[in-house]
Amino acid sequence: MILHVLEAGRAARRLSRVAVATDDERIAAVVRGAGGEAILTSPDAASGTDRLAEAARSIPADVYVNIQGDEPLMSPENIDRAVEALLVSSRRKIATLAIPIRAAEADDPNVVKVAVARDGRALYFSRAPIPFARAEAPAFAKHLGLYAYRAETVAQLAALPPSPLERMESLEQLRWLESGYEVWVARAASDSIGVDTPEDLAKVEEFLAKKEAVS
């Protein structure tokens, strides 16, 4: 799974360097065996952002992108769109992606939803279908597990303490919103499947099998 993520990162136009940050020597060995760069980080990292902040200390850059290792279907185009959404303005410190949600996913707590303001700022992330749609189409989209950050923001986010909403929903990005950070949301080029359950893994394996059969 991690090699699919590594491949997407390598194919993205907006990335100049791709490394896998992990606390597992086995994952690092697989990455290095495929010719990739792996950075061993502390097993005490509480979140992906914490792990990224640790790895960033040895990789100087102006912008960092966190491509989650459980997103094997994340496309290079999506990675580029996240970076481009961040670079729209120096005011933007965090950018991510969303895509219109399918009805079957709206009630799935493993599919994170995001409500977005007219100017593109995230208003709220939730595992629940929020806001509730009485008679209109859902006013939320499916959030994809991908973030682009300004360099100085990575360390700031990693230093934030866990927040009440974050604990309630088990969503790290709520910590950022509660602390006053703006998260800008761009339209994804394609959907992705975050592997959180055995059912998710089965969907990914089926998709990849069909893709290989076509190619």
C-alpha cells in the first residue's frame, strides 16, 4: 500500500522531494528496497502532523505535503491541486481537498465530511453528515486525507495540545480550527479511498485489480 502512495508522490509535478516518514523499520525497508527515501521517526508521534514535523527538521522546504500512508489511490493530480490551493495566497497556511460525496458515504463515520464556506475555507469537519439537510442537497463534501502546509505552520500545529472537538470526533484538523487556523479546501481531481477498515482494503484491492487488468 505504501508503495502506491510513494509512486503518486513521485509522479506529482509540484513536489521536488518525496520521503516516507515511519516508525516501523519494516516499512522503511520496503520503501528503500523500491528505491525510495525513508526517514525513521519516533514511535511516540501522536499524529501524522507530528510525524511530519519531526521529519521536516531534516528536510528544509518552504511547503510540506502530508500524503497519508493509508491513501493508496491518491492521485498525483490531487497532490498538485493541494499545493496549488496553498500557493494561491501567502495568507494561506493549510490546504486540503474535497470532492462531492456519494449518498452511500454520507452516513459512514469512516468517511470524513467537510462543510466549506463560499470563499473556500473549511467551516467544520465531521464523521457525521453535518449540517443536517432538511430539504436541500447536502451542504458538505467528502474530505480526502491530504494536506499542504507552509513550513512554519507545520511546527506550530505539532505544538498545539489536543482539543475537545478533536477528542470527540477523533479528527486532528478540528484542533487546528479550534486554535484559529484557516484550512482552505480545493476541489479534488479524483476520489480516493482511505483504508480504515477491512472493507476499505477490499475496495482498494478490487480497484487496483481492475486497473491492472485494463493496463
